[in-house]
Amino acid sequence: MTETRIDARFAALKAEGRAGLVPFVTAGDPDFDTSLDIIRGLRHAGADIIELGMPFTDPMADGPAVQASSLRALKAGQTMAKTLDLVRRFREGDDDTPIVLMGYYNPIYSYGNDRFLSDAKSAGVDGLIIVDLPPEEDDELCLPARKAGLNFIRLATPTTDEARLPKVLGNTSGFVYYVSITGVTGTATPDADKVKTAVARIKSHTDLPVVVGFGVKTAGQAAQIAVSADAVAVGSALVAQVAEAQIRGSGDAAARIHRVVSALAEGIADRAV
């Protein structure tokens, strides 16, 4: 594969001597226009890579906050075509920030694999994280995605043992996403010491950057994880801001998310000093 925006961003982070921040938000949550405002402001708020969730009716690996965000987006009429249009609209003003689509295989399969890969690449998508496609199914989407010039990013977990890890890493590109807790997103707090040990173990098997996510909610937690990780991913703490804005009827979901992202970025930067 030729160098992608993801490769370039991690090279830049390494040169700067700091860990990156990878915020996750759900496409179309709470509606298309607000979602576009959210992702357009993420880079300025401190994001290095953006994870954009593909709404799905049965997000089994996600906790309550992310599940609710997916349902809000679907209720507002979000589709795969609209998700790709979000990326396309974002690219009109930002050709540098990497975007990774994260989610489940069913919406892609329904859209059509070949059509999806072609449309995703032309829209400006850089990588995919498909949580329910194991390495044994690489012929289904992973290898075609790589051929299309998209990074295919695999998840490693606390239960991924030494025998399984090489298989997980086999066709992974861009970065490895380490799930820092067992269970679903946003339901527990990661142990920084255990994360450090796990990241070191993964790095003994690959030269790829390691992004750590699931359970990171505060700037302090992000700073602790950033000591050993190449980047820190945060999702539930961000999409929860949309729910809070709706409860309050304030209409400031984008501003709320951008404030949290800024605080997280500052926490990571402070640890790097």
C-alpha cells in the first residue's frame, strides 16, 4: 500500500514526540447538519484522527452511550450513503485529517462491498475498523479494502493471547486498536499499568502504532494512557454530550463535544511536556 493519511499523521506525531488523540463520534448524531458541524470542528479542538461510527441497529460491542447515539442517528434518517456524504463534505475543507469508519459489517454488506470500498475511497475515507469481522474472514473485506488503498485496522483485546496475536496483526495496517477493558465501550476504567504492559507486548510483534481506547473518559485518564500508547481513543464521553444537549434542549452538542476534545488534547499534551 502507498502511504495513507493515517501513516503520515503517525509519522508527524512521532516527530513531535507526543501521543495523538482519536475522538469517536457517530455519523448523523443527532442529525446530519449537527454531525457535520461536530466533525468539522474536531481538528481545531485537538483531534489527530477522527473515528466516525457507522450507525447500526445492533451495536453489540458498544455500551449504552454509543448504542444510544447510533439509534438517534438512525431515527434522524442516517444511512450509509449519508455517512459517506458526511466525509465528502468534511473533505471540502480538510484534506489532511485522517478519517476512520468504525462499526459493523452488516451495513457495509447491505450497501455492497465493492460499491462501498469505491465510494468510501472517493469520499476521502482512510481506514476501516470492523469489529465483527475476524482475521479468518480477511478475504471478505480486509484484503479488498487494502487493495483499494484503505487501511484495515484490527482490534486486540486483553484476551488476545500470544498464539492469537500474530493472526490478528497479519493483515492489519495503519494502526492497531487495543481495547483496554473487557466488555463493551464506556463501562469501565482502564488500568494504566496493565495497558502499558499490553502495549509493550503488542509492539514486540509489530511496528504499527498502537491506539488505546474503550473506557477513557477524562483528561487525566487520557494523559496516563498516553504515556505508553501512540494515541488515545475516546468515544462514550463524547457522544454522551449529545444526549446531555438534548436533555437540556440547548442545541450546543457540537460545542460541548469540542470542549471535551480540547480538554483531552490538553491533558495528553501536558503529559508529553
